[in-house]
Amino acid sequence: MRNDTNRFWTLRRKGFVLLSLLLLTLGITFGALNHWNLSTQFKAQQAVRNAALRTEFKELIERSADRLQRLGVVFSSLGRLDRIITAPNENQAAVRLQGFFSSVRYELDVERIELFDGRGQPVLSWSSSMANPVPEDQLREVLSQVLEAEQPLAILTCQPGCSLHAFIPLLSGGRNVGVLSLTQMITDLVLDFSAGAGTSVAILVASPGTGEKVLEGWGLRVAALSNPQQMESFLRHLGERYPGPDAIATDQWLDWKGKKFAVYASPLNEILKGGETGYLLFIVDTSASAAALAQANRDTLVVVTLSLGIAEVLLLVLLHAPLRRIQHLATTLPLLAHGNYDKVNERLKTLNRLAEWKDEIDILYATSIRLAHQIEEHQTTLAAERDFIQGLLDNAQVLILTQTRDGRIRTVNELTSQILGRPGETLKNARFIELIEIDSETSDIARNLEKLFSNLLNRLEHESVLTCSDGSKRHIVWVHTRLGLEHENGTAVLSIGLDATERMEAESRIRWLANHDSLTGLHNRLWFKDELERSFAEAERNGIPAALLLFDLDHFKDVNDSSGHAAGDALLCLLANELQTRARKSDVLARLGGDEFAVLMTGTDRVGAEFFAQDLNQRLTEKPFRFGERSYRISASIGIALIPEHGRNVEELMANADAAMYQAKKAGRGRWHLFSHTGGERAEITHRAYWRNVIAQSLDQNRLFFHYQPVVDVASGRVAYHEALLRLSLDDGRIVLPGEYMDVVLRSDLMSAIDSYVTREAIDVLGRYRSARLSINLSAAALTDPGWAEPLKQAVRDGRLAPERLLLEITETAAIADLEAARRIMDELTEIGFGFAMDDFGAGFASFHYLRHLPIKHVKIDRSFISRLAYDDDDKVFVSALTTLAHGYRQKIVAEGVENEKTLIRLKDLGVDLVQGFFIGRPDRHLKPINISVIDLPMIGS
């Protein structure tokens, strides 16, 4: 008991310490705010004074320059200066004018007057001993500007003293005949301004001078300075302390010889355009202001300290009596636990108060007395009821427990102990609310339980999660009922729980499936779109950036076709796991359908999105996908759109991200692309939609047709066959080549339809022209779809087509897209009698391996190697090597793109078998019978 007393910390002590900390915090906060406020006001005053000084001095210089310009106009009018310039015999007038200038020097405060002709040459000059001329180079530049613009100009020079020069153009007969220059020393202006504004003024210039103070650290010299006795040493101090005038803080005081100064620096070109380069410094003595600020802070500290002390004393006095009573109650109530009811009643009745002065503590005293009486009176009755309830609980197949009116468990049945994995004895006196999970969504359960215990509710039903000792969780449907009579052991509530875990798990599974993809476990399109709309609204409302990434797997269809859908599903799950590993907890991942995925990265800008895309593709590239005995290199084409700058709404954002994804796929796959309003994404969307619609309509309306280009045997000059080149006729009559729309078709589901159309059209043409031989071009889709070849097989079986009349051309890249599938189909058609030609050989992977392992009869050299053959020896070597190799495999070489006679001759010398190109024959819509088609090839027979 002694140890417990030593560890007990009374409310009096807690109150004293906490109130002291509170008041101290308030005092420090008030003092800090007061100091901050005074400092802020000082900085604002400093900024206002700096702006005012700069404005006043600028206006003073501008007024002086304006006065000189007006004097120049008056002089030019009175002295007829244009005649002095234009009339050489006006020397007497010039002499009189010089005398006039000398007499008005002091009245007009003009130290120098110069007159120049229209070429900038001096005509008349008068000056006092104090006047400073403008440097020669600068003078010529200024005169040139004034003569050209015919506008007055004022400049400031410091050579060595500072002077203000005004240049006024002289006009005669509507043309500029000369320039009048007036000069005024600004020393008096600086002194007057310094006296009137109560500040020292210094003019620092970069031009060299003699006999003046130079600030070597700044590379400037002092051209003018008021109060030089005090300020020269101060300027040297500034030059040693700061790298330049711009580095001097205007909102801080500078200590110098026991005083505080504020320095404001302004470039001279802000005061007067043109002239000297340098700075204008205002040096203000702020010692009085600094002293006033320090005194205000000291006064605030004294007031705060006294206020804190008085407040703390008053609070402790006011709280003394309530704290004493609470302490008395705290030492009395523990006696109830030991059954000392008489002693409790005696101690609680020692403090009597008038009824009208009762407070919460008195109510607590009265409640404690009643509680002691009730416990004593019902002790025997509660024991009997406990035995009855315990027998009922042990035989029930539901969770049954009883609670006191303060929410503590009194009894539990056997099933409750089994589910919780805890003996019933350890559950007694435990709070029921501690056994169930309470969060923000179920906080009303705790409130309703309090109402139940407080007799405000008689019955309460709710569902909650019960945590078992092994960590498992059970979903229980509870029904709490207040008992009509409170038993002697304090039992007031009967709680019955039904285990609904299996039902809840089933409902949870259904809800999960509504928002998730069952294969990958990622969110589905519907849920992702809702999240995207929420993030989009939040970005517009709070400015929180986000990024949307759309991507699909490159060549996913090849994996499905070659290894089956099980391989495709495994690949999708692999990608989903990779996304979950790479993504942050705040990122939203979704599978939109097929092999299309999306990632929503909240709080992420362009850099974060690009890094995620780059990292993901690098990881996919480094981790080949293996299924069975096959291994695939995987990559993704990723499109990035930023929220909200890349879309006015969610639909536009998704469309722009999709456009960026296709730009990435177009750039070579395995890449990412950031959407740009200035790029080709929007045009790409429109382009794809337009051509998909045109191709679909053309297939339905049979507007696709062939142009036929002859392929000639070099040895005989006869046409071996015609290549059927697909063309499209638009509504306006324009004939479109495949190059305009083939990239769109290859990324759509129309390629197989076009292959089927070309095949059917070729069968029909060969049926109408019995002597014709054709070659048609097929895509990679034809080599992976066994159903495509069925019309060819059926035409052969029906006798409508001799297979040797039709040559099937495939590209090198199409053949290797799925080598096994391509070889299977090609072998099957070759056995029937069809021949295959490899088109554009050398433009793709250029692997000679496929010439030996695929049933190829013709090899067509890509036109890029033929177009330069006449003058490029490297291409000649390539064609020669390929020809030798193909002949070794008993294959014929076809050279396409033959455009001139010299190329044809070289091909004949290299042993090429067949030639094709504009020099041989242009594509034509009309097919000529082969038996009358003979091309007169120059030099062939030589």
C-alpha cells in the first residue's frame, strides 16, 4: 500500500504542472506573436520608405531633366540657334549668345551649354570650371539617337563628378538641323534631397575616375556622397561585408559604430535610362526605431510574465476545494471492492452541502452511496441468478453472455469460450466492447451500448467482428436485451450472438467481385472509373496532381495463340503481381479488360509517372515469361496523361492516355509516352477513327480493288506474273495506297478481314483470267489463323484454282512473329501447290536462317537495296551474296524498285532472276494476259 501511495500522482500536482505548462505556452506564444508582428510592421515600413525614397529621388532627377529640356526649347527660340548652325556668317550672334549664357548661369543653374550641327559636330560651346563633359564615345551615340529620333534625351554621367545632361533637337523648316546640350551638376540636388529626406545618399558608378574613393570589392567608385565624413568608412565596411549592393538586405538593420542603419540600393538605370551604370544608395540611421522595437519587446515580456504568475495563482485557488473533495472520493470508492459498505457510507456522509449549491461532485457522492446500498442488498439474489444463467449458457448452441450495466462480462457459455479460445474465467469482468472491433464506421455501436447500459434502450441488435485468441475473426450478429430485474451479481444485460461468418464471407466475396477482376485480383474498369472521377475532382478542387497510366502487353495475342489461354492468364497474373510490387499503397491498380491495365497515381507529377513507367518496362524486359517449354520476352506500351492538365473530364483524360499509349506502341513497343496537346496524339485518335470507319465501309461496299504491276523474267523479258497491289477508292474519287491506312489496320481487328478479302478477290480474278498469274501480299495475322487458308483449299478442291498460279507474299517480320505457326500453315499450303515469296527481305531482321527453314520459293529484295545499286558497291555486295545464297536453296531472287536502265543492267550481271519497278512497268488497274505480255528490256540480250 505504501508503494502505491508513492506512485500515486494527485490531481493537485497534475493541475499545477499542466496549468503551468499551459500558461507558459500561452505566454511564449503571445510574446512570439507580438515580436513577429512588430518585426513585420518594421519590414513593411522599411519597404515603404525604400520605395518612397527611390520614387522621390527619381522624380527629382526627372524634374531636373525636364527643366533642362524646357530651358533648351527657350534658348533655341530666343537665340535663333538654328541660324547660327545654318548660317556661317552668324559669328557675331554666337558671341553675343555666349555672353548671354554667362550672365544667366547662376539664375538657371546651368554649368555647360553646347551646340552641335546636324552631323553631330560642335558649333558653339560654353562651360564653367565645374562642368564635366560627356565622354566622346557616349556623346556620339547620344547625338546619333537624338538626331535620328528627333526627341529630347537626358543622361547622367559621372566624369568624375555627376552631371545631368539634356539634349534637345533643333528644328528648322521641318527638319532636324542640330542639337542643343545643357548640363547641370547634381551635387546640390543630392545634398538638398539628403537634408530633406533625413538620409545619406551615395552614387556608385562603374566608370573609372581620378581622385575618388573606389570600392574595390564591388568594382565601383563613389561619384557623389552626402555626409562624407561619416559615410566613407561605412561604405568601405559594406564593400568588405557584401559582394555587391544587390546583396544588402533592405529589411535588416546593419550595426556600425554603435548605431543601426538601413541601406536601400537601386540601379541607376531605374532612376534615369541611359548614362552611367551603377547604383544609388540611401543610407538611413534607424537607431531610434531599433531602440523603440527593443523596448516594446521588453515591455511585452514583463507584462506576459506578471500575467502568467497572477493567472496561475488564481486558478490554483479556485481549484483547491473541488480537488480536495475529489481526492476524498478517490480514497473512499476502492473500499467497495473489498465489501466495506458500512465504512463507505460513513465516509461519504461526512461532507454535507446545501441542496441549492450541489454540483457534479455531490451527485457523484450520492450515486456512490446508492451503489453501495444496491450491491449489499442484491448480493444473495445475484448469486442464485448466476447459477441459473450459467446452466442455460452451457447448453445453448449460440454465443450467450451476460453483462453488468457498466458493460463488463459476468458469465459466458461454453460455445463462447470455444470460439474465443479462452477459458470462461479469463473473460469475467472483461469489457464486452473490448472483445469486438470498433472503428469509425462502427462507432455508433459503442454509443448504442452506452444507451443500453444506461437504460435508454431495452433492446439492441448489431453486427460486429469478434477477434479470437488465434487471431482469426468471426462475424457475429448480436442481440442485447436488458433484463427486467438486475441480479445480485450485477447482471443487467443478456447478449446472444449468432455466428454469421460464412454468410458475411459470401457477401464480402460478392461485393469484392463487383469491384475486382477475378483473375488478377486488381480492381475492374467500373471501380477504377469511379476512383478516377474522384481523383479528377480532387485535383480540380485542391490542386493535388495525379497521373493516369494506360498500357497493354506487346504481342499478348501471340502468347495466347502459341501457348493457349492458360499461358495468357498466367502472363496477366504475372503482370498484376509486378504492378502490386512496384506500386505505392496510394496507387490504384486496375485491369480494364483483356491485356489492358491502368494505374492511377495520386499525388504524383510527370517525373514520378515517367519513372514508374520506365522502371516497370525495365523490370518486364529483365524478367522473361516462361510457360512450359516456351520463353517469351515481354514488354508493355504505356501511355501517360497528367491530371488535370491533360483532360477537361474523365472521358477526355482516358482518350488522351489511350492516344499516348498508341504513340508509345507506334514508337516501337516496350516504350512509354507522355500525352502532349501539341503532339500528334489528338490527330492520331482522329486518324485511327477515320480510317477504321473508311476500311470497314470499304469492306462492306467492295471498294477495295487491285492494281497490277508486272514482274518480268530477266532472261526472257516475259512477264512471269503480276503483283496484285491493293488500292482503295474514296468517295471523292481519290485512290489511296495502303501506306496511308495500314498502320491503323495493323493495330485493329480489320487485318484478318482484309487478308480474307484479298484472298477471295485473287481467287475471283484468277477465275476470270485463266492465263493470269498473281502474287498477293499477306499480313502476319494470316500466318497465325488457320481458318484464313480455307477458301484457298476449297478453291483447289473445287477445281476453280490451280495453286501454282498464285504466289503468296509475306514480309520477313510477319514470318518470324510466330515462327512455328507460320511454318505449319506454309507447309500445309506448299504441299497443296502454292508458292511463297518473302517480301522486303533485308528491311527487317534480315536473318538468313528463315530462308532455309521456311518453304520459300521467291526472295524479294527490299527496294532500299535496289535504289542505290547503280552507284553503291555495298548494296552490290549484299545483292550478290543474297542471290548466291538463294540460288543455293533453289530459290529465285526478285528485285523490286527498278527505276532505271543502269540498275537493270547491274541486276542482270549479278544473276537476279526477276525484276519489278516503274522502269519495267507501272501498276495498272487492267490485267493483261501473260501470254501476250512481253517487255522490251534494253540490254537484256547483249
